[in-house]
Amino acid sequence: MVAHPRRIELVVKVGGSLIESGRLADTLALLARARRGLVLVPGGGPFADAVRAAQAEQGLDDATAHRMAILAMHQSALMMAGLCGRLVAAEALAEMRRTVASGRIPVWLPLALSARDRSIPADWSITSDGLAARLAERLGVREVVLLKSCRVAPGRSAEELAAAGIVDPLFPGIAARAGLRVHVLGPADMASLEALLGMTHREPATLCDEQGRRNSTRVIGALADGKG
């Protein structure tokens, strides 16, 4: 059995690219074994790509596209919760804390908190990376993990990551203000992720292992066919 943490220690952003690369189910299965309390922040993935395409085709203003992109994160969050029995979609900070205390893992639905947050611009200058840092700041959490599909050399500063386009331009300022310790992990860094999750050995299978892999394969196939 996975030991149940009592408080949130870590914010983990699950990049939308993991949906399209086929890594989502395996990543969720690993996260579900976490021994530390964590909140997941979903990337927009193909849902956000659809927003970008709609903005270009329809001439939408940035504020409208921003709200639609936030809702794209909602779709990813609901999909993630549907793939893994330990994950629960959650909006409010208190709800996230209660979810972790109950032994489950909240996946953030960001619209309500973001809409009331005057420090978040309504444009593409902030992405799910910056929103993850801002959520950590609001929760009083000092550690953020960004799961990416690209390899990132360890030791790079947040400013260097932003200059390379790996994180959004606002991420470094939020991370510095909140005093965050940032980990950017790619496909080859799963051992590092296990250590951050407090896992010292391979845990038993969880509710989202095999069923999640099957469901994820169907979802990715539907998105590729334009049915998502």
C-alpha cells in the first residue's frame, strides 16, 4: 500500500506533450505511487493546440483565447482524472488540501483561481508552467516539477529556460518571488522523478496502470483522428 501523506509538498506540472507522445498513462501510474503529497497541474496539450488554431483562423483576441486555453487545461485535467483512480479534479486550494489529506492526488482545474488572480495576464505570455509556479506560491509550496518531453540539462536557471523557450517568460519571476526549487525532467529522468516522489523502490500497481494505458491509447487515437 502507498503511504498517505497529510500535506502538499510538491506541485507537478504534467506537460501536454506527454498526451501526444503516448507517455501520459505510464507517467500517471508513476505519480499515483507518490509518497509525498502533491498537486498535478495539467498542460493543455492538443486541446490548447486547437485554441491556437481557432485564434488564428477566427481572429480571436488574446483575452478570449487565454480563457479558452485555461479551459483546455480543464479538459486535460478531467482526462487525467478519468485515467487514474487516485486522481481527483479540484478547483479550490482548500479542496486540494482535503484531497491530499484523504490520500488522493488533486489535479488542478485552474479557471476559477486564475480568473480572480490579477497577477496572471490574459494572454499567451503565461502557460501552464507559469500557472504551476503561481499555484505553488499560493499553496505555500517550495518545490515544483515540470515534466517535459524534451531533454533539459540539469542546473539551468529559470531565466535560461525561458530564453530557450522551455518555460514561459513569466515563469522565472514567479519562481524567484516564491523562492521555488525547480526541477525540469524529461523522458530519461524518471529515476529523478521517483526520488522526488519519495519512492525508494518500485511500488505495487495502482488503479491507473493497465486500465489507464488502455484508455490513454484510445484517447490518443481519437485525438489523432480529429475526434477528441
